[in-house]
Amino acid sequence: MRYLVLLIDGMADLPVPELGGRTPLQAAHKPCMDGLARSSVLGVLHVTPDGCKGGSEIGNLAVLGYDPRVYLTGRAPLEAASMGIDMAEDDLAVRCNLVTLSDAPRYEDKVMLDYSSSEISTPEAAELIAAVNEKFGGDSRRFYAGISYKHCLILRHAPDAMSFTPPHNIAGKPIGRYLPQGDMHEELISLMRDSYKFLSAHPVNKAREARGLNPANSLWFWGHGRRMSLPAFKTRHGVSGGVVTAVDLIKGIARCADMKIYEVEGATGNLDTNFEGKADAAVQGFKDGLDLMYLHFEAPDECGHQKDAQGKVRSGELIDSRALSRVLDYLNGTGEPYSVLVTPDHPTLLSTGGHSSLDVPYMIYRSDAPVDSGIDCYCEKTCSETGVYFKDSCRLLDAFIAGRAAE
């Protein structure tokens, strides 16, 4: 049996006026997903465990069978792991975004204009982070460049009683109420303030402004935590696994769980990602003898953060037509039985541009045991109408592998 997990990050949503009172999943033309729905068990997944807030680190850990309440130490440590950063036990990893702030005179009065700095390119960001590390790094802290606007700060031998706010949750708001609190807050706020002066004058940002793009004019810290470790995926589930993603966070989970990571040229995590390349990487994983492939797409989440309803619909359509169809063609061509799990890790609401802890729609298909669901659309509405409810998301993958679609 081969197992495919299609993780459509942030795809779940509420009905919105821009889509005629429908959700993006309802509005999307997605013949592959809807075709699977006709022969699948569909239901509602309580993907965010009680006591947690909806987010990619929470949802993806849970779907992969690791209880975030037990294992999660923070978001940044996962991204540090994906970069191969060696952390001591008392080191602290902090997520470091390159953001665009307004030009209000006082730093506290500046507004979060763009949490991604117009999706800054990775080469531009790498140059900026290298300059930041040269200017502000040292024995006690070091900056590491990641992908696009997502980077990492390692604080050596640091305390961890801190409180941060993700920048994508405060789009369009003055930042004063959302600056770091707790241990080292004065040092971190001073660093953010100084970064604004330094980055605003950097040639990379001057060139971006000349091209009509938002400058990456400030650092923004959040998602802190200590080094994290996970039981190996094969030990935990009894099957081998691989991951295809463009997101450092997911690569970090995979690295901690000793899953094979497939790198894909042109994989961006946005609507311009290499859909076919990611599908082919999942196929290659099966050809390499892996039992389960975790195929992750970030584009719906990014469109949700940007409140781009049409983009979110389009992301679902592209995942369906250019990725899922390609993997299904391969699986059907092998003549061997296979199973498919489709689920978001959390909703990213168009109405707010932020993550939500609401439940999500999921479906499970087995080629050797199809069911007549009577449903021809995979979406929030149809899944909620089945009456199937999976309460413990951390047990979903075990059930999926065991051939069960519900608790």
C-alpha cells in the first residue's frame, strides 16, 4: 500500500461575499479532488488540538502524528533544524521576518504594511540578512538566511520567557502594542528599531523602491523556542516517509522526524511554485521505495494572509490540475493499492488574513476499498454534512495507515 498525504496549507475558510457566499474550496474547479470525494469517506477534523492556536507548526505536527503539546518547543527551532543550524540546549531560536513598516517618525507608531516585503526574492533577502549579521551579529547572536522573507535568529545561552506576535496577524495595524515582551524585550526592540534605520538605507531596498516594490525595512521577531527532537517517523508509524515542501518549517519537522526531504527547483510556496516538479518529487519518493509521501502546498495559506480570494481559489485549482492529477496518474498506473488523505492544517481566513483554530474538512480515499459517498464536491459544507468527526488529529495518520477513515 502506498500512502499520499496532500496537505493544502490554510485552504479551509468561511463563506465570503467575494465568492458569492462560498468558500474557496466550494468555488474552485477541482475535478481530481471532487472525483476522489465521490469514493471517499469525508468528515470534519479537529486539527488544532485543544489548548493550541491554529498554525502551520501545530497543524502539520498533528497531522504527522506528533502531539504539539508534547513535542513543540516553538516555530523557529523547526526552521533552524531545516537550515542545519546546530543549537545548544540553552540556545534560543527566534523567527526573523523581513517586513515592510510605514514611515511614521516613532518606531512604535509605524504600521505593518507588508509581512513579506512584496515576497522579497531569496537572493535579495540573503544579501540583507548577511549585512544584518555583519552589523548586528556577534558571539551572543547570529542571523541565518532562509527563504524569501523568512529567516532565523539564534540567541546563544538565552532565557526564553518571551512573548511575540506573528507579523501576518497585524497587517495594517500600528505595531506598538505587538512588540516583544518579557525576557530581553528591550534588547530585541532596540534591535528592531536599529534595523529599520539600517535596512531603509541599504542599496537592495533602494533598488526595490525604484522598481515599485515594498522595501524590507525592518526585522520582526516571533516564534521562539529551544531545540526540538521527535521520534523517527518510521518508528512512530511503522512506515517510511518523505516530504515535498517549499517551507522551511515543514522541512524542519521532516528533519527532526528523520523523513526524507525532496528539494524541488522553483518551489516557492506561492502561486508561482513548481506544481509539476513537486508532484514529480512525490512520485520519485514512491519510486525510491518510500511508503508515504507528504506533499505540502503553501499557496492557499499565503493567499489567505493577503486576503486574495481569487488567488486562494486559483491555488486550489492549480494544486488539483497540476499536482494531484499527476501523482494520481502515477499511482493508478502502478496497479498497486494506494490511499490518499486530503486535509488543510488550519483555516487561513480571508475575512481576517490570519490563522484560525476552526475545524477543517478532510477526506480519505482507498483504491482497494472505495465507498459510494454520494458527494461530488470536497469542501467544508459537504464534509460537515456527513456527520463524521475526527476529534484527535494526532491519531489521524495512524488511522489512515491502518485503513480507518474515522475514529
